[in-house]
Amino acid sequence: MSDFKLNQLIGQYCPDGVEFLELGEVFYIKNGYTPSKSKSEFWTDGSIPWFRMEDIRENGRVLSDSIQYVTPKAVKAKLFPANSIIISTTATIWEHAIVTRPFIMNQQLTWLTIKEEYEHLLDPKFAFYYCFIIWEECKKNVNPWGFAIVNSSKLKTFQIPIPPLPVQEEIVRILDTFTELEAELEAELEARKRQYEYYRDEMLTFDDDEIEWKTISELFEIKNGLNKWKDFFGQGTPIVNFTDVFKNRLLYAKDLKGKVEVTDSEKWRYKVKKGDLFFTRTSESKEEIWMVSALLEDIDDCVFSGFVLRARPKTDLVDSKFCSYYLNSYQARKEIIRYSSFTTRALTSWTRLSKIKVPIPPIEKQQEIVAILDKFDALTNDISIGLPAEIEARRQQYEYYREKLLSFMPLES
């Protein structure tokens, strides 16, 4: 990347630095809301996009259309204006996007739009890109359980640089180019993932009369995890946290980021071992409830968090890795979602989900299926080989330049 033009612009317009202002001064910041689901006139033949966090995850970070639409009757006040930024600040991972048309959004999202007096000073797309830098700051204050939660009051205190518009526009042009290149690779990888999921679901589809089926409660012993005050976290022994399970279908020691101080008694009561399955207990959406991950190696003194459930095999009928693959298949996810409810968060009970059935082919057949799915999984998820490796290298390059491009010297007062 050549930043010669950008350096020229900085030298011309802001050689002595730029002004930094708090987000609360520059933006209107409000939380969203959900119109009553019981009123059909709010949801029937709607034309106004109602955004959820899933829209960002499924459709990218520049949005115009949502999954669901509402009618004008559902709007409490004015629509959020086009070119506003939406941010999920209570999610397990930061999500944000820029919306290119008027909209409303649910209460899990926070809305930022530039105040009228700053519209001539700040490019919305520049502000969108700078949100990545703000997220890096948020990650420094992740709570002991692996969540990075930032409320609207805290969000208002973060600062944003206000370089001259020609500088902002050149930065946006450069970062847009990086984004487009990465998007092309990710589109190809997404096509591969869909192919993988198709073959996975085909391999994990069994007729009722073909094999035996058993419920999860017949196969596993379930235990709740460890709850401790935040002062105990940050040092000590490894702990399986919510985010570890949420992000990984297969768990290794390298995936665990948290540590906790525990007693010998707690080590014994909450010990994890190779072959354990872990389930997340709640989520921001029904589509992401009860994510499942299998621990594939023993970890000394490791325990697990109260935000997840541990399922320990109590028979030798099923391979834990096979079970993890099955419980993440379309068939199983459909059943899990069916047993879940949703208010402000997706919830379910172990009593309900323990009734979900798992196919039990011969153990040799399970291991054969696992070996094939491992190869597919590596092709779509292993960042050390193939297309995932290329995307990871491109992403690291992009993040390096994004941080470099968005770093400014404060203007001396």
C-alpha cells in the first residue's frame, strides 16, 4: 500500500495534529427498541427495516436491508437516519455496521448519528472505520467471564479524531479497497462452508430404523459451572469461558484465554477432561443458543465457568467429537432452536434440551465420519492452510494498516 498521497494530505491540512472529541459531543447516541410482537399491524407488510445483531453477522457491515420489516405504526418516534452506525455493545463479540437507509433497530443495538453541527466535519464512513479502534480499547476491559460490555454512558466518553475531510476521504478510500479484497476471499470461503455444511448434514442424516437413537441425558452427565467474584479472575488456572465455547466447535488448550484462582475443592468439583462437551446457556438470539464445543485434550487443573454447562460422557457409545459435529448440524440446531424461547435474550432449559436425541451408529462408523469432517473443517476453518490462511494474512495486513491510518497526533492546545 502506498500512503504517499495520504502523507501529502496530512502535511498539507494537519501537520501539527488533529482535534479529538468525545463521541457524546459529536454523536446522538440512543438505544433501540422492539415493537410489540403481538400487534400484527406492526409487522404485516412492513417496509421499514428493523435491524438485529444477526443482520450484521449474516449480511456484513454495510447494510441497507434487514431480515425483518415493520410498518410506520410500529415507529415510536422518528426513524434513525441513513448513514448512522449501529453497535452491539453487550454481545460476546463487538458487532457494528453502517446503515445506508432510514431504519429502526432492537434494544440490543446502540445507534450513533452525527449531530448537525458536525456533519460538515466528519465522514460517516470514517467514523465507522474508527469504531474498530474503539473496540480495541473495549477489549482491554473484558470482564472476568469473557464479555466486553460497554453501555451508552461509557460509549459517550470514547474519543474520535476529527482530521480534515480530504484526509478522512483518502483513508476511507484505502480501507474500502482492503475491505473489498477481503470480501472477495470471504465470499469464496463462504461458498466452501456452505458446501461443507451440506456434506456434513448429509453424512449426519440417519433414518430412524437404521440405527439406535439416545437422548443427551442418556449419554451425558450434566453439571453447572463455577461462579466466583471478579477479584478471583485474571490469574491462576485455565478456565473454559462462555466465549471459548461460543467461538469454537472444537476446543484445545490454546483456545482458552481466561484464568481463575480456585481452591483444591473447586479444582476437583469443576475439573474438565478430554471428551467433555460444553454448552452455552444463553445468547442474544435463538439462532445462537446452546452452542456446543468438545474438549479434545486434557488441561491440568482446568475448570469451567458458570456461564456454560459441562456434559461428561457416561457411556462409551458415542465419540464426543462426533457428538459435537452432530449437535452443530442443521437437524440438531433446528431442534435446539425449537426448544428455546426469546424475550430480550434467548433462553432454554436443560430439562427441555436433554430430550434431544443423538444418533448412535457403530463407534467405527462415528470415527470414520469424524475423520472426513475433520478434513472439511480444516479446509474451511484452519487458518494455517489454504484459503483461511490467505484470509487471515490479508486480515492481519488490513488491521495493521487500519490502525496505522487511524492513528493521529493530538493537536496541542
